[in-house]
Amino acid sequence: MTLRLAAIVESLAGEFEARLVGDPDILIERLSPIESARPQDLAFLSHAKYLNKLAQSAAACVIVAPAVQEVAIKRGACIVVDDPYYYFARVTQLWKQHHAPVAVPQVHPAALIDPTAQVAKDASIAAFACIGAGAVIGSGARVAEHCVIGPNAAVGANSRLSARVTVAEGCTVGERCIIHPGAVIGADGFGFASHEDRWEKIEQLGAVRIGNDVEIGANTCIDRGALQDTVVEDGVKLDNLIQIGHNVRIGKHTAMAGCVGVAGSTNIGAHCTVGGGAVILGHLSLADHVHISAASVVTRSIWKPGHYTGLFPIDDNGTWEKNAATLKQLYGLRERLKQAEKILGKIQEKS
């Protein structure tokens, strides 16, 4: 299926002030990276440092910023818009809407649904999904194969659960959420009391509450709270293989890359980012707009917005970079110090 270039621009006209330069009747067959685009493809240039790729691109049309429009126009058709990356993101959504198979709402005969569950008439429940007693599946929601929705759990309107997702007892997923294969929402938190050289389980009596427009990656686990709920607020984006401990709270529109680990009872603010493989210890607080570099270990609360990095004790990013540069010179400084000590020793001997 193809889309006319003009149709793409017109569909997003209410959201963007974009200018199309070139033939509006060009048919777009595919969305592609600028360096590998073919003559029927739509691509984008997000940063001026890749300008050399623009002139060489075979794309039918390229989405560009006003700063590079002169070069783009010389090359051929282009869409000029202030934020090409965001515009391209919206184009991908538009493309999927036009090309995704039309889902016909149905409950598969092989699905197991408790008689007390409430499933909206236009929801889709795939084969071997299991919907527990008192569970609620909202309008337009899609529950894929082998999903388990526990007793009294809820999935909001137009949310999409891929295969093998578990939403455990009493947990709630908001509207328009996307949960990828194998994610587990509401397993027990890691809570044990030490007693006489053994561990006594602390029953996890809270739940998990997921807000609206949240996306959760494959095999990510969000533990239920011990007494209060674990909370993931609206717009949060979690990558694959992330572990969120019990009683954690994640603020609106925070994003975490793959393999992040957040220990229990930590409070993370809104609009934060956490790089892949980073670890945040328990019972800490991060202010809004805190950005943690990949593989960092957060060992203390951070109350000031900013970019923080560190495998050794975390610090603001600028200070950490200076310390890291000094660390690289440590061996040379050590050798110079040893040499200076030898010279000083000889001077002392002579005196």
C-alpha cells in the first residue's frame, strides 16, 4: 500500500506547520533511513551533522529542519518542519494506521473467561488468554495469546497486551497502554524478614497501578507493593528487561532504557531519563528532570535537576567528567610522584 505525499502532510496539518516542497502526488512505498532510502521512500534528517548524507540520498522525499532546507530543495522533494524527528515519529504512527491489519473484535473460543469478568463488546481476546474473576477489559482493548489477567485486575480502553503478558490480581493498566511480550505486572515484591538464620516471607498486599499512555517493554517486571501500590504514572516509557521493585513510584513521562534496575520504595520524578543498565538503589528520591547516564549506580537521592553519571559515587555530570579525566592520568601522576620521592631522598642524603 502506498500513500500520496500530500496525504501525509495533510493528515498532520492540524498538529504541525509543515511546508511541502516538490510534487504532492509522489507515492511513498516505505519509510526508510536516509542513507538506505530508495526512490519511493520517505526519510528524515534529524541533525545537521548528517548533512552529507542528505545530498547522497535517493529518497523520494526527506523531512528536514528549516536550517537545511536550501540543501534539501536542491536535492529534490522535502517536507520542512521545525522538529523533523518528532514529525517522523508521527508519520510512523500514521503509516501503521494505514498498513496494520484491521483487527476484528472477537473473543476466541479457546480463551478462558470467568463468568464474573467484564469484557467490553468491542474488545479482542485471543486464544488461550485467561481472564480471572472480577477482571475488567475496557473498550477496544486487545489481549493477545496466553495472556493472564488476574482476579479483579483491569485493562483500560484501547490498551494492547502482546502475547504472554501477565497482569496479576488487583493490578490496573490504564488506557492506550502498550505492553510487549512476556511483561509481568504485579509479581510479588522481594520482601523477606531475617529470623533465626532464615528468611520469613513478607506477603505483598499492595498492587500495581499503571497510568494512561504507558509503554512497557518485553520481559520487563513491575513488582506489586508490600502494603501500598507500586505506581507508574501517565506517559512513562519502559524498555525491555527492566526490573521495578515494590512500592516504587515513577513520575509522568519518565523513560528508562533496557536492563535498568530500580530497587524498592524509590520515588522517581517526572520527565526523568535513565540510561541502559543503570541501577537505582532503594528508598531514594530523584527530582523531576533528572537524567542518569547508562551503567551508572545511583547511591543517594538527587534533589536537583540535571545530568548525572558515575560508577564510582554519582555526581553531577560535569564534575564526574573532570574526575574521570583525572583518573585516566592517575598512573602517570603516580610514576612522577615516585620519581620525585627518589630525587628528594637523594637530596636529603647529601644534606
